[in-house]
Amino acid sequence: MALLSKKDANLITDPLADNNPITIQVLGICSALAITAELKASLVMAISVMFVLGAGNVVISLMRNIIPSKIRIIVQLIVVATLVIIVDQVLKAYAYELSKTLAVFVGLIITNCIIMGRFEAFALANGPWRSFLDGIGNSLGYGVILIIVGFFRELLGSGTLFGYPVLGDPITKTGLYATGYENNGFMIIPPAALIVVGIIIWVQRSRNPALVEES
């Protein structure tokens, strides 16, 4: 017997492709622009959002029948703020330098429209297990885009991946730099992320014309 039904499996797979929160729903763009200059920061942010959204969806789902509708947004904010504080403290304890890089943006997870949207649209109407799957699926979809963008921005902008040189040494002109190649400084500023996301959106819609909106 399959661990997940087809309907449950779709909660994880759909956000990875045809219902991606960034490229299809156009949510969470701010962090995709801001923190993807380095692949390591992109990966940590993706994991952080996965924890907050997965755990938050479960908590909201468990509380869905006792939350008064008039204060549900406040309750959701308290839940996500608590989880974000946990993430922030863990980063400060085990990855302090990275936590300084992500400091402002980890805090902004609280207002990430993907998280609040899934709380409101899914967790309040479904059980804990399906809410957990929905949270993991949407955070994976979000994280995949962050990692792709971070990969190309760091590689082309700095010639490194996870901080390690992969194209050679630009000072001593070894590796690819010996051929005259130079890092593209434009790739490490936020507008470059928007261009990379735009290319991903174009590729996605080229492969699946059904995603193209009718004008």
C-alpha cells in the first residue's frame, strides 16, 4: 500500500512545477531577490521556511476549530512569529556569521505571503497530515527556486559555490579566468535575481503552454 495517496502526493509535487509559489503564484519574491546572492544563504533560507511552514501548518490545523474567525490572522502571526524566533535562535547558536547575513530576512519570514496564504487557504480547512504535506510541498517549491537562483548568481557573480572557488582564482588568473573570463558583478545585486526568476518563468511556460495567461 502506497504511503501517500495520489491526492496527497500532489500536495508535494504540484508546488514543485505547475503551481510553484514563486513562478506561478508570484509569492515570496522579496526574499528571492534579497538573499540569493550566495547559495549557502539560499539553502538556509529554504530550510528555515520549510520548518516554519511545515510546523506552522500543523499547529494551525490542530487549532482550526477553536480559533475565533475574527482573530485568526493574529493567531497565525503569533504561531509563525514563535517558529521564526526558534529558527533565528538556532542560527545564532550554530551559524552565527550566516545569521548576521540573514538577520533581517529571517525576521521577514513572519510576513512571507506564502506562509500566511497556506495558513489561511489550506491549514484552516484541512487536517494536520494534509496540512503538513501542503507546507512541505510549498516550501520545497519555494526552496528549489531560491537554490536555482542562488546557484547561478553566486557562480556567475563570484565564481564560487558555497564560498569555494570553482572557476579558478581571479587574482592569479587560473582556471577559467586564464582565458580572460571575468565575474559578472551584476549578478550579485538584487535585479539579477529578478532576471533569473524571469528566465525560469519563461522556461516553465515554454514547456507547458497551459500556464500562459490569456490576455
